[in-house]
Amino acid sequence: MAKTKISSTDLIWIFQEKLSSFDDCPQSIPIAIVPSDGSWTAVTTQRVRKGHPDCIKRIEQLQRQLREVYVLAKD
């Protein structure tokens, strides 16, 4: 199955929307999408990683799911 090309901005928006439904993630969690070896990685600040470990697990889970569907579009 072909993956859908998406901009990093749209990908961040998808993360924000999906994470907003969970109580263990801050309302406006800072997320950046970083291209890596033909794929991408979602990253956040060290403060969030240390202060919200359950949210980080959710981000990693979402990242695995979204990587199966989306590929980062070239800027």
C-alpha cells in the first residue's frame, strides 16, 4: 500500500489532535517532526519527556501508527 505524502505541519496537527483526547498529555505539547533516513521522527522537549512519561509512550505509539500511513513530503 502506498503511503500518503504529508507536510510536517500537518503531521504535527494530527499528533496534537490525537494527543488532546488524553489526560496525561499537556494541552499544547511542543512537537517537532524531524526527517530521518527516508522516514521521520516526532520529538519534543526534555521537560516534557521527564515530566510526562505516559505522554511520551503515547507519542511513540502514535508515531508507529502514523509512520505506516504517512511519508514526509519534500519541502
